[in-house]
Amino acid sequence: MREAHPIEQAVGMDYYVSDAKGTGGRLRASPEDFRVTELEAFDVQPVDADPGGYQHLVLRATLRGWDTNDFAGRLSDGLGISRERVSWAGTKDKRAVTTQLFSVDGVDPDDLPEISDADVEVVGRAGRPVLFGDLAGNAFEITVRDVERPDSVDAITEDLREFAGLATGNGDDGDAGGAAADEVTVAVPNYFGQQRFGSRRPVTHEVGLAIVREDWEGAVLAYVGRPHEREPEATQEARAYVEETRDWQGAIDRFPRALGYERSMCHRLVENGGETPEDFREALEAVPTNLQTMFVNAAQSYVFNRVLSERLERGLPFDRPVAGDVVCFSDADAPEGLALPDTDRLQRVDENRIRTVERHCERGRAFVTAPLVGTETELADGEPGEIERAVLEETGVEPGDFALPGEFESTGTRRAIQVRTDLAVERERTDAVRFSFALPKGSYATVVLREYLKRDPEHLG
């Protein structure tokens, strides 16, 4: 185990589980170096099915250099329809080549426009739109360029194999592995990746924690203020001005137009006076609802990451439970070869059931979990429960604090603490390595790759 980069530690990722030195290198030298293909869990009827009963046309689009939201906007513009009629299962980054599902309400295949850098295939029809829950996972092919220490790959892989509970010489991997001859089963802590919090300026969780404590002014200042040395000088000066003066109109005049959310908050404070807690809460509500939800989600993610780091520090296993743990079971409807945790099926583990549940975990049928804390979260018992309660005390929040107005409320859930995958590694040149693997929805490819590169997370985004 090795200490993580300071920027990662700021969001609760305190360690790498692999001891070996990182390979170095860089991601996304070109979009083709980062390929993502959705693993779908969505039933589709033939394209000639009755449009009256199946009004949603389902598309599979391979996009180069397209942000998902931007492509949806371009598609709706080309069709001459509202963007609300376009739906998708997962949002992808533009600095990649991505293959993903979309659905469009009330159009025919002949209506589809030609869009540059987009290869669109009509898959069929459906009676409802494609939604977030219809994404089971993602398959990745990622090439790392300018690798400085390619010889570290094997040592890191062996460390990650050991973390999966599958050290060299253990023989058959059982159901959990299933790896082909040129693949090896590895695992990493199922951390939330840096992009959840901001690679350049990781403050999203700090905004969320302030919201959960109902410190509305503190939440606004965490987002609008807090200058960071990695930002452009003009942005740093605008944030510093906010902290020094609370002059919201002056802040609007100073913030670059690209920082639209900061400007929106300041506009609302100018309108309302910016004097009461309610004024500051309304300023936070001036940004899109998905960003409001993201603030609270980031706070939950930070607590989750801290729980995982504390578990690592105490030396508790991730691949199997100890007494007091809460496990979830696998989703029986997941695509073949993908172990997908179903956090609606939870079970508390006591001393009498440890061995039985261990066998389920070994076969990829059960997963140890930690809380994404919310109003309905039940904490673990034993030492895992001690860790969860200690982290909550350190961060100054408790489950009941998430009973908040509007988009800020969250009931919480639990999440698997380890993600396991079959990894293939191909050395394209002495300074380039390609990694191929698949992850369940909600898990981050960069959390696998950070173990290999061990670099500033700004270079992993």
C-alpha cells in the first residue's frame, strides 16, 4: 500500500493498494486512445414494430469528440424537436470515442440527420425511453502514452490480483474470475474517481457537506470563492474578491463568462440581497437541478471514499466480509460476464454466516458494501460499523441531516467497496500500453488506471 497524491487525499482516496512505482504516462493523447462501449440492459423491439405502442426509436451511436449532452442537442436540432425528447443511459466525456444508446420520442429512421463524427445505427423501437438505469456497465480500451516505467505494469498487476484475493498460484479463479487466457482478474477499491469532485479544483464535496449541515452561505462561498492555484489568474482574482468583499455585483463583473454557474449564484444574491440563509439557499437553487443533486452526491461520495481508506488502513479485507459487514448480492439480469451489484438486496453478516457469504463473494455473487449515507441508511455493525460512524463524526454529518428541501434531499443507499475485472494488457510500443477491461455502472476506469500511472489526477481526467 502506498500513499496517494495529495489532490486525491483531499477527496478521501488516501492510498494506492499497489506498492510498485507508477508507470507514469498520459491519457487521452487523442480521442481514439480512450474508447468506451456501453454494456446495455435494455429490451428493444424490431424497428418495424407499431410506432403507436413503441414510439421511442432506439439508436446506438459511436461518437468521436462529442460530449453526450452536446450530441443530444445537435440530434434534436437536426430533427427539429425538443431536446427533452432525446434520452440516454449514461453521460460520456467528449475526449473519447464512445458507443452508447439513445432513444428519440416520436421519430422515424428516415428523419435522422447526418452528424459529423457520429456513426448512428438504428437498433429498434421501445415503449419507453432509454434511462440511466438501463446502463449495466462499460467496456474500456484505453491506451496510455509516454509511459516512463513500463516494467512496473506486471508488479502492479500482481498487487491488484492479490487485492482481488487471487494471488499467483491460487489455481482456478472460480466464477468470479472467468478470465480468458490473455486476461488476469484484478481488483481495486471502488473509490469515486476524482472527476466526481473536480480534478483541478476539488470542492464539489465541500459544497455538499456545507449543504448537509444547512450552512447555505458556506456552501455558496465554497463554490463561488475558494481560489485555487491551478485556475487561471483572472478566476483566482474573482474568487478572492468574493471572499474579501461579499460584493456579488462586483463578482459578476469579474467572473469570466465561462463560469456561468458562479455568475448565476451571484445574480440571485444580487436580486435577493444576500443577507439571510434563505437568500443563499436560493442562490444554490439558481443552478440546474442535476448540479444541485451532484453537490449532495459528492458529499456522500467523499464519506464513502473516507470509509474505504480507513478500512484499508486497518487492514480489513475488501474481497470478503468480516462480522458486522453488510453485503449485497449480484444482479441476476446483468449481461453475461459482468458482476453487477444489486444494492436493493442487502444482508447483514454475523459470525454464523461469514463462511457462507465468503463463498458467494469468491464467486462474484455477493459484495461487501459501505454507505452512501442518507436518511434511510442503516450502518454496519462490528468494526465496519465503527469505521462508518467514526468517519461520519469526523465529517460532522449523520443520516438525518440529509432530510433537506428540494433536490438536496437523499435517502441514501450502499455501494460495493471493491470492483473486480478481467484485465488484458497489451504493450503497443516501449512507451505505450493498452488496457482493456469492463466495469459495472458507477465505477470509474480512472480508479483502475490511477493504480498504474500514480500521477497527479489532473492527468487522468
